[in-house]
Amino acid sequence: MNLTVAERLVAFAREHARDGGPDDVRHEAKRLLLNQLKASVGATDHEVVRILHDWAGATGVEGNAQVLWLGTRMEPARAAMVNGALFEVLDFHDTYIPCYMHATSAVLPAVLAAGQSGGNSGRDVVNALTLGIEVELACARALMPTGYYRGFVPAGLTGGVGAAAGCSLLAGLDGEGMRNALAIAMCTAFGTYESVGSMTLSYITGATAMSGLTAAELAGRGMDAPATAFEGDKGMRESYSDEPAGKIEEVLDSLADPWCIHGQSYKSVPTETITHAPIECALALLPGAKGRKVARVRIMVEPIVVDICDERMERFGDPHSELTARFDLCFCVAAAWHRGRFTLDEMREPAYTDPEILGLRSRVELVRDETRESFDGCSMEVEFTDGTTESASVDAFLGSPGRRMSDEELAGIFRASAEPVLPAGRADEILAAVWDLESAAAIDGLMSLCRIT
């Protein structure tokens, strides 16, 4: 009898449950954990975080899982919800470019909450994160890119499956229980990209983390689900994607060969992935401008980037909030050029209402480059009012797989994000706790450090 997709994924995860994969794979999981801490430490004052934090805490019941940075103790599913939103809202997290998704942002909140409430060791949590991401990416590879083209948030569809896998391992579910957990998550996947530019996108990430954790809890209590939740006639593939059925076998046959966790891109600035190569080009060219006034900027990008930006320009018009500014490539380039940097401040008012930045934004043109097959690179030409031009090209932005970010570079960006809001010396304590997490008897030590007070 042939195994179903859920059963194949369970068999893979259980095979590696004890070792969590090779040393370099587990190390990458710790890098991704650190990256999410970097992505979230500056997000605690965001309105969507406040709304979700207040909603999650409205029960008045103190649980045994912590909301990062705010320090509030909640029951695990609600803590996972808020942490997922914290990871998403600044768009400073990782990206798995082949599937247009942020693979860690739904899995990590779930395994942190489950691991802390369950008293699991640091090694258990690292293993669960590693395998949860790998399961999630297997599902995503079978559904994308057409799932994305149809308007679904890739991590909204598959993040719950990865979260369910990781939480099932932490809970010690048997094979049948774990299969049910994955199938519950497959049957309850959700999220559309109409949410981009609104607080709802952060909610989708948080709710996906909560959904995956809940799926594992329900399966542990005996709830069943269809074994064919992925490949059935009305399952995930048929409902959410136009990928051929034969692709499923290709994906499953290539599990851990190679490990997809190594394909993540890390961000050096807090904005959407498609903006990173253009921002790098702009900041590289700016010193050579020497005061010349810009007539226009032409950016040659992968064709899909033009489609994405045209749709958003039509829907949003000029940026009118931090969230719409972050998803406006032309604005991001103009802000970086005008201010000579790109930080969280370039996403906020008064930047997105600055007439000089908006004027330059209107002179930024995106051009389809049919030779580019990914948005980890671009070319830029700046034409000045005196008729002179300067050009630059980036084939792989810093942090993408083609230009890997070192541990030291990642730690440096974390420090730059964390030190302005944490007590003196805390950032280095967190770094040490992350790198040593596999030797920790529990994750409470790391979680206790992740507080802004």
C-alpha cells in the first residue's frame, strides 16, 4: 500500500527526530532563530502587535509560554499567535525565494511555545524547528509557485503543517497521532495576499502558528483527519495550486537531498525581499553621485517583480502607512537614496509623506529583465539631470544563498536591532544563549533573556 503525503512526511520527520539532521542543518536552524529575534525586537510598539497582545491576554489567564520581548505569560497557542505577528510585521525575517515565502515565521512561534510549556530541552526545540521547516518547505515546493499566483500566502498554507510537525515531535506523538496533526493542519490552511499592506498579514502568520500548535494538541487528544489531506480530490494541492500531481513524488523523493533549510535568504534591512538588491544598488551608487540631481532611475528586475509592483501601485497608490511603504519597491529605493541609509525610520512617517522622496519615487522605473530568473539580483542605471549616468548590478544580495551572510554578520545585524531597546549587555547574552541552545536543559533561560525590560 502506497503511503500518503502526510504519512511520507511523518516518516521523514520521525526518522530524524533523534538527531534533527546533520550538524550544519541544526546550526542553520539556530541562525534562523536568531534571525527571527532580530526581526522582532524592534516591533513591540507596532499597533497590530498591541491589538493581538491585548486580545490574547483578555482571558486574564496566565499560561506557561512567553510572548517575546514583552514578557507576558500566556497559554501556548495565544503566545504563538502574538510571536508570529512579531516576526512578520517588520518584514525583517527570512525568505525562501523559490516558494515566495517566509518559512520560519509560523513554525518557530509554535515550537517555542510548545517547547517552553512542555519543558523540552534546547536540543529538542532545535530539532523540532529544523524538521518542521523541512516538512513545511516540502509542502510549499509541491504547491508553489502557482499557489502564490492564485493569491494565497505560501506560509499561510504550509506554515501550520510545519508547526504541527514540530509540535508533534515535541509532544512525543506516535506515527498515527502525528499524521493526524499534519492532516488537520492541511485541512485548515488559509491566507490570501490581498492582506498585504494591512495588519491582517501579520495576523495570518500568527494565526497559522497557533493553528499548527493546536492541530498537534488536538491530534494528541485523539482527533482524526483524512490521511489524503494533501493529495486527495479536494485536498490541498487541488484546492490551492495548479502544480501537476507528479510534482509531489519529485518533492518527497528529494527530502533532505539537499536540506532546503540551507536555501533561506536573510535580510540586512527591514523590508520586503524584492527590494533588497535594488536598495543595495542605490546605496552603492549614491557616494558617486556627488550632489548631482537625479533625473530618473531604471531598475532591471526579474519580470515577476514588475507584475507585483504594478499591482500594488494600482491598489495602494502613494504609500499611506508604514505597511504600504514597506511593500513599495520604488519608494524604498527613493527613501534609501534620499536619506543615504535604510532603517526602520525610512518606513515611517515623515519618510513616506516626504515630498522629495515621493518625487524621486515617481522617477523610478522598473524594467523587465527576461534574463533574470530570481529576484535576488538586479541592475540599476541612474541618469542625472546633466545627462551623465552611473550604473551598478547585484547578482545576489547580502544574505541570499548566493552571497551567504556569515554568523558574524548576522550577529552584527541582531546587535544593531537589539541594543537600542535592550538593557546593556543583553544582546550578547542572547547571542550566547542561541549558539549554546542545544546544550540547554530547557529554553526558559533563552526566553527569560528575550525581554525589553
